[in-house]
Amino acid sequence: MAFKRALWHSGLTYQQTCYHCRTLVRYNDYSLDFRPWYPDGFVYCPKCRGPLRHNELYAINEDGSPVYPQGAPAQAAPAQAAPVQPEPAAATNGNCPNCGKAVALGVDHFCSGCGQKLD
């Protein structure tokens, strides 16, 4: 089974700095080398030939400004996170007969400290 990169290209230009030699690398979709384990692809630094992982966040406009200034692609809408409700503190109304750790009798069936059965 052969893997091949999708035939769709965005037409965007990308820019990133090489991790190895700090060279500024500009490239487009057509220069990406597909790797099955990293679907976004790789591009190689022209100076040191080091592999650089591609990411859509590296897209730039013709003037060099970032296409996604907030750091997220336009098609990915941020999800509304539900407010986190604090969990009520466990009621401690007894101690483990084996180790003395505070336990919630009737709720805890085993001691979290020593594993003693409480029922």
C-alpha cells in the first residue's frame, strides 16, 4: 500500500526558521515531502538539509505578515468550553481502622491509604 499526499494545494506561502542552522526558509505546498506518520509533511532547509516539520500556522501573506495572526487557522473555530464546576470536597466522617486516614464512611468502600476494606 503506497501513501500519497492529497492532490489539493492551498497556494499559500509558508515561512519558518530552521531549528538547526537558524536559516529563514520560505516554501509552498508543492515543496512539501509527505511522510505517513506526519500528515502535514516536511520541508528541507536549503542550507543544512535538515528536515523541518510543516504546520499551517507558518502561512504568510505576500508582505510577510502572518495569515493566521491569532495562531489558529480560520477554518478551526474555537470551541466554547463549559465552565468548570468545582467538585465538592469529600465528606470525612471517619478514620480507617487500619492506618487512621480520614475516609467518608458509606461512600468509600476501601481506604485510599492502605487499601483496607471499610464495609
